Amino acid sequence: MAVTTTRRVYFYAVALVTLAVWSWGVGLLIRLIFDLIGLRPSISGTSNYFWQQFSLGVALLAIALPIWLFHWMAIQKYTTTDKRESAAPVRKAYLSLLMTATAITILRACYEPPVSKGAAR
């Protein structure tokens, strides 16, 4: 079954957005873990803030992951049944954007800005 361009764009757009939401939730939970073990200065000392951020992170994961999995599995099914699908420009753009965003995120996470002499850590 051939996939129309509109349907293809829809599936890749939803997959991209839900993957970004899922990544945001993972990043939020990792920051909270770093706050708890003291590897990062805490933004707020209240436990209410912690639980609000924790529930937000879990909600982002719980909502985005099933939606992304559904759309990604449909995309993969189309790719295995139609070889032209793996060469579609929308697929190439999605994968290129995904790899670029991943590389930027990794590079940004590795960068630590210089500390000025007067600033205390």
C-alpha cells in the first residue's frame, strides 16, 4: 500500500513532536536526579517544587511514549512493505533533523561556561 505525502508528513510530524516531548520529560527527570544527589545547584528548596516537576516529567513520558511508538511502528511497517518509503524525502529530513538535534544536545550538555573570577560556584 502506497502512503500519500500528506499521511507521511503527518506521521513524521507527530513522531517528531512526541519524541521532543518525551526527551523533555527525560531531561527534566535527569535534572531532578542531579538536584537530589547534589551534582547541580537546586533551583528551589521546596519539596512541593520537586514533586510538581517530577509529576510533570512522568506525565510527559507516559503520554508521549505510547503516541510516538504507535506512529513510529506504523512508519516502520510502511517502510518494510514499500521500499520506496525508505527513500522518501520526508523520512530523510526527519532522520537528519533527529541526528542534528541529538548532536546539538550532546554538545550543549558537554559545554561548561567559564566561571568569572568573582563568581562563586
